[in-house]
Amino acid sequence: MALLLIWPAMAAAQQIAIAEYAAPTSASGPNWIATGPDGALWFREWYGNKIGRITTAGAIQEYAIPTAKSYPDGVTAGPDGALWFTEWTGNKIGRITTAGAITEYLVPTTHSSPAEISLGPDGALWFTEYSGDKIGRITTTGAITEFPVPTAASAPHGITAGPDGALWFTEHYASKIGRVTTAGAMTEYLVPTANSYPAAIITGPDGALWFAEHYTNKIGRITTAGAISEYPVPTANSYPTGITVGPDGALWFTEYGGGKIGRITTAGAITEYPVPTTASSPLGIVTGPDGELWFAEYAGNKIGEAVFVTAGLSVSPSSGDYRANLTFTGSGFASGESVRIYDGGAGSAVLVSAAADANGSFGAIARAPSSPYGPRIFLGAGKTSGKLAAASFSVMPRLILNPDSGTEGSTVMAAGYGFAPLETVDVYWNSPRTLLGTAAADVHGSFSGSGALTFAVPPGAQVGKDTVSGVGATSAAHGGGYFTVQ
């Protein structure tokens, strides 16, 4: 879990903190994300050819799609207790149960490139065919109907159920917003800014449709009567893509090029919040069942969570390695309530609990858990008040050697903690500098147990205390441990 900063948000008493969770498959390309009927978040992995599931505590599972190189795209919850998704190259619509069982249905139009998908007001799933220039409808039994879009080569992309009983969609190449009734009748509205390439679209809390203008760096709003307004995003070349309604009555969107998530009020006021991982290319975004915002980081290979902070939490020191002693200080909680500080997301293993005093403050001591390299947050939650707090901490890498002393040629096991997720780590004896071997870090940035590196103390090792170092191949993070040669 990671954090760059805790960002002030809508009012002086309101803040957000951004956490991140690494996907288990390397370079999987997480993209669109949806809230499932099981209280988890479901996302698709473009390059990994998988559907992922993440709990609000941050635990991730992955399910392989039967069709190879299908490039799954959109995902949404269906009316049947399952998730439905599109397969861009596979030219199929997929259905996955919350237990992970997948069924696929072939789209009648070949090479149609099904993109986004949404539950319609008629209980069917509606999807866009980016290359087929059609809007598709699939029932929960798998029957598919297609409706051609009036504008040729329009590349329909995002789609959502409107407040008027119709479906609304974006036309990426045509720079139009489309409306289709459940009977298939279509109307189109031209976006005022040319070459806007509208992407995702959602019904806003004000009864209008809101959409992201990917290439012209704007957020658009269209009424059900077809009147369009546009609002420029402050960051140049931000490429807004995904958009959702937040729990605060505003619209939240992702900036694929800007590496940020943005917030826009229904009056058009925009605030932006950088994502901790640079060049992460955030795409889909949704409000989760926990009332927090969840988004997919395509290039960052992570799932992000924007937490609405309502209490105070700090940790000292602000950086350290695995098992470092940490002191937490909290404030703003309910008088006398129990406050849990979690290892990961809210609801994960409890790192430490403390009782708030009459003023809602507390102090607690714990050891740093195993976490990936770089910034992360610790979340504190009040048991009775439900208040959330976040503290920023920077994780440093470390090696633990077992045994940590012995003679030349003796066998040693090196476990590593705090490296980047899924990176390879070269382990060196420092004097004389000798490569001892290479280990593979897991999704938590660790290699231990069966994944630990076993090596022999090299010939010529100097008697006394020497350093063994691990160097991450992608992060360039350095972590060391000590071995005493007898």
C-alpha cells in the first residue's frame, strides 16, 4: 500500500489519502473496475488476460480468461449476481461468477472490438462495439442483439444507463454523444470541441450525463435534452478517461496522461490529486461498497484507493525497514473508542489496537510489517465512530541473514523485504564484491521462506563483520544485512 501525500479535499475537515495495491501478475495492465455484488471490486487485466478481484482490505485474486489474448476491456455487475465483461480481441462477452467461473458468448459481428459494458434499465447488458460501429445488447442467457450507430467509423466507447430510461454512449472518433433506447432508436449530439475523443460516461447526481474528453483535456456534461457544457482540466495533456459519481456528490475522474485523479463539482469546479506512482496511467474509477474511491492503474500495474480521511494519524519515524519500531499518534476519534491500525487496507490484519482517551486521542507502538518499497499508508479506523485516518510511511529495503555468522564456505539463507513488487533482486557480498545470486520478489516486495536465496560465504571473505546487499533491478533500491565471518 502506498501514499505520496495526504491531500486536502472539499473542506478544511475533509481530506483524502491514496493507497495502492500491486497486481500479482507482472505488467498485467489493470484498466476498468466495477463494484461486484459480493462487496469486492472487480477489474480486468488487459495484458494479463485475466479478471481480477480485490477486497476492500486489499486482497487480490485473479481468474484466467479461457480465450487466449482476448484483451478484456469493460466490466460491470449484472442483474444475475455475476460480473459481465468485454473481450476486445476475443470478440466476446464474458460472464464471471463471484466464485470465478467464466462463460463466454461470441459477438455476431466479427472483429467488432467490444469495449465498455453497462447494465441497462431493461435488465440486459449493453455494450459498445468500437470497431463494429454498433451498440450491442446481451441478455443474461446470452442472446445478443446489435444496433448500428448512424455515424460511420464513430468508434463507440463508453456506455451507461441514463436517467431517462435510455442508454447513453460516447463516440470516440466522431466526437459525439449517442443515446439509444431499449428498442434500439438512436440520437446523436456533437460535442462542441472538435476531436475531443470522448471516453467514459456516467449519469451524474444532477440528472445529466458527464463524460471525459480524452484528447481535448476536458470534462463534458450533457443534459437529456442534448445541451452540452465543457470544463477544462487544469493539467495539460492529462487525457481524462474514466469517470464516476463519488460518495460526496461530485464527479471523480482519472487522468491517464497526468497521473492524477480529479474531482469536479456539478458547478464545474475541479480539484486534482496526484497518484503516488508516477506515470501510472490511471483509467477506470468507481465508488466502492466501502464508500471509498477505487481506480485501476494501467501502467502502474496497481489498483488505487482514495480514502476519505476524517480523523488524524501520524507515525514516527516516517521511514524505516521491515520490523522497525513505529509509534502511532491519533486524534479526532470518538471519546474512549477502540481504534484499529491495519496492516493493509481497512479490514485487513490488525497491526495494533489502541483505546482513544476522553479527547479522542491515543498513542500506540508496533513493528513495521512487510511492505513493498517506497511510500505507503497506514489506515486507522474507529470501531464505533467509523472515522478513518491515514499516516504516510516510506518503506526501505532490508536483508535478513540466517545464520548471521559463520566460516568461509558456510551456507547462508538471505530473505529480503521492502523491494518493489515482482522485481528481481541481485544479492552481493560487499568485500570483495561478489554476486551471490538473484532472487525474485513477490507481489509484496519480499523473498523469504521457499523464495529466499541460499548462498555460500565466498572464498576470500574477510574475517569480521561484512555487508551483504540486495539491489532491485527495476527500483534500484538497496537493502543490506550483516554477516560476521569467523
